[in-house]
Amino acid sequence: MKDLTAQALDVAKKLGASYADIRVVDKKQESVRTRNGNVESLGSSRSRGFGVRVLYDGAWGFSSSARVTEEEVRRVAEEAVSIAKASATVKREKDVVLAPAKPVTAKWESKCKIDPFSVKVEDKIALLMEADRLMRQNKGVRVASGNFMALREDKIFASTEGSYIEQVKIETGAGIEATAADRGELQRRSYPNSAGGDYASSGWEFVESMNILDHAERVGNEAVQLLTAKQCPDVVTDLILDSSQLTLQIHESCGHPIELDRVLGQEASYAGTSFLTPEKKGTFQYGSPHVNIVADATLDGGLGSFGYDDEGVPAQRTAIVDKGIFMNYLSSRDTAAELGEASSGAARADSWARIPIVRMTNINLEPGDWTLDEIIKDTKEGILMETNKSWSIDDKRLNFQFGVE
């Protein structure tokens, strides 16, 4: 593979590119979904290809292909340079500049004790079907569903600056959901989270740790109980957010606003821009002095964890909010350069066919030393919010609405 990546970089340099990189990605995925005692879907897919990104006269060019051959690598590199040349004729006043980064030669793999692809499909189906049966023991449950997914991504990154990085990442997860309905009322309950369950950069051991069968009957019963539960009071009060709701709230209201391409106005069409403009860095009061938020791509098991981002920058732990004050952004090499900073290592693409953009890593609110019981005891009046159900955020991430199960 080194010969192929070297060819792409050589072609780009000979055609005048000031910088070039190539990513070769091989991704496979397996999924199982059950519904009311039946296997609703059973899927297996594989996607393999590469993408070449070049910088020419201060402008980006990118091209990709699913045909990983010498001839195609040369063609795609030529096309990327051609696109960059065209982009240079209509670019903004500023040239694209890259923040410095040291060249890296490395290999990295996520931790995985039990390869999820080595576990028999029959065993995965059996787990979800038993959970399905337990949820439907309560006759008020109209729909019981289960979900499993595993993904393996093998990625090679090489650049004209001398980097050559090989990475392997495995993601695994599962979840169950019960929906109850009666007299025009519909309610649902999920475990361990909504939207298909919970996932981690881990192996089958993560699914085992969920103990799904221990919770399936409760999930079904709670879905039915919600049909006749009292309405949540319409009052201004204190809220306690459990982790399943907090994860999405931090993601939407604290993660997206710190993506520097949004801040600079380069990314607005999907999820909006940001209210956290550069002059707020180091001064904006984001929360109380108890609030500390970090972006941590080095966290074991995190979906946003990796060894190196898609520009070859090492994974980092970055303080986003320190004692309530906004401190740092998530950035790529080109966005960081606009602020005269080093990249925070957050440039990633969701496939070989896409150019990297700033994408958040693991955004976490640092814990205090109180237990949940202590927080509840100290709260004179309030509501415990558990398991996200809905969300809506404006295009600057200033205002939000969330609903929970």
C-alpha cells in the first residue's frame, strides 16, 4: 500500500501541489434488527476506497474512488489537482494555510477483547429475540424492537510532509425499545439509550456489559406505565439530567458550537453556525465555576476516540470549559491557522469519499464528587430527566428544547 500512496503524492507534487494527502479506507459493517418476535433485517456491507486531498495556490482540491489501483490512484490525484486549480480561481481573499504539524509514522488500534465479527449471528439474534420476548410479556406493549451493530474500519493516511499512519477501529453496540399504545396515547421506553441503543469503540464485550436481558422486562413495563403516568408539571424548576440525556445535550449545545469551521462561517448548511465567536475565547461565562468540559479523543472506548485524525494530527485531550469559562475550540490545521494556533486534532471524514472537516471528538462534562442520591437529596424541588426523546436547536446553538422518555 505504501507504493500506491506514494504514487498519489508524487503525482500531486509534480503537478505543483504545495501539499497533498491520501486516505485509504476499508470499512465493514454488520447489523441485526428484530421486531415483535421476527428478524426485521440482517445486514452486512463493505466499503473500500481512497480519497486524495491537495492544496494548490492556496485552495483545496479533493477527489476519490472505489477502485484502488495504480492507474486509478494517478487519475484521482490528477483530478484533485485540477479541482484545486479551479478552486483557486474563485477562492476567498485568504489563501488556505495549514498550521504546522510534525510528520508521524505510527500504527494504532482501538481496544477490543472479543471481535464482534467472530460472534455467531445466531447468538446476536438470540439475544435480541429473548429481550423482545421479555418486553412483550406485558400485553400493553404493541411494538418491541432490538438493534445490534458492529463496524470495523482499517485506515491508512499518508502525506507529502512524510506521515504514514495505519489505524484500526472497531465499534460495537446494541439496544432495545418498547412502544406501548392505548386510546390514542403512545409512549416508548428504551435501554440503554434511545436512537438504537448505546455504542462504543469496543468489542462484543461492550454488548455483554449492558446486561440487556436484565432490563428488558422493566423497559416493557415502564412503556405501559407511561400511558397513565401524570403529566410532567408545567413549572420553572430545577432539572437533574441523567447521563443518557446529558450526552446529547452536551453534544448539541456544547460540542457543535466549538467546531471552529462553524465559528468561522465555513460550515452552516448542516447543524448551523455558532454563537461562540473568537472574541469570546477565554472570557465567555459558559456556566458556573463547577462546570468543566473537555474534548478527549484519547478516551478508552469513546466513539470519538482515535490515534490520529484525518490530517495525521495526534489525538488530544483539550479543555473546552474550565471553571465555567470557555477556553478552546475543536479545530483542523487550516481552521486553527486562522487563529494562529495549532490544530486540536479534530479533522475527520465520515468516509473515504468525503473531505475531512472539523468533527467533534468525545465531549464530556467532568464529574464532581456527589452521587446521584446526594444530588436528589440536595434538590428541594425538581425533575429527573432520563433518556432523550426529542431535540431542537437553533442555527447558532443558542436556544434549545429537549424532551425525554
